[in-house]
Amino acid sequence: MSATVRTPLVPGPVQGPTREEPLVEALLLDDYRSLARLAYLILPPSISRSRRIATAHRVVQYAVPPGLPVPDREPREFLRRRVVQEATRQAARRPVLERLGSVFAPADPANFDPCAIDLDRTAIVRRCRRGRRVALAGTGVLTACVLAALLLMS
């Protein structure tokens, strides 16, 4: 004896997003590199390059949320304006001290392309090791200072 479950088919129109999906997707694919570069340049250089690249890509991908109508006239300009608005909003969310740090941040080379970056696993491992060494050195210095202060007090 086998038990089978049949699900009824419900006829009717499929409910979907209200905007013109193929047009928006085609525009995003055509202009993705330039939009990502634009968002990358607007974001503050005080945050790390990898966070800036990831944020720039996220800004472009979420430039047009579902339900937002895309105008029939000049949709490319609309997308560009949305990317600029979202990137400036992301940049304004940074704390004041982080924004001041952009004065000391190194500048990217003129030919840097945030869309052509490859992940380098060895660089990530090196950064983790360096971070551990810095943390251990800082802990050692702090411990030595506390011990010296305790010895001087007694």
C-alpha cells in the first residue's frame, strides 16, 4: 500500500513584481561596471578596500528595490541617480572619526577597477596572522605596563 499526496493545481495569474523586470535587469547588466565604479568612488576611502568593494557592489545590486517604479524616460539616469543616493547614504552612516580617517587613507591607483578584483586567499591568511601578532604584542605591552605600575605602587 503506497501513500501519495496530490497537490491541487491552482489556475490563475502569477503574482509578480510590479516593475518591468527585463528592462531593469538589462540596464543593470549593461552599466554594472560603471555603476560599481561610481559607487566605489563615492564611498569614503577610510574603510578598507575590500569593504568598499563589497559595499559598492551591494549598492548597485540594491539600487532598485522591488516595487519601485522605473520611469520610462531615461531609465539609465534614474539608475545612476539611485546608485549615487544609496552610496552617499552609506557614506553618511559612517561615524565621524571614521570619516576623518579618510585623510590618512592611501589613495587607489588611477587604473584600479573594483569589478576586476580577484580574491587572494593568501592575503586574507596573512592579514589574520598579522592581526594575531599585533594583538599578542599589544597584550604583552599592556601586561608589562600593568605589572610595572603594580611594582611601583608597592
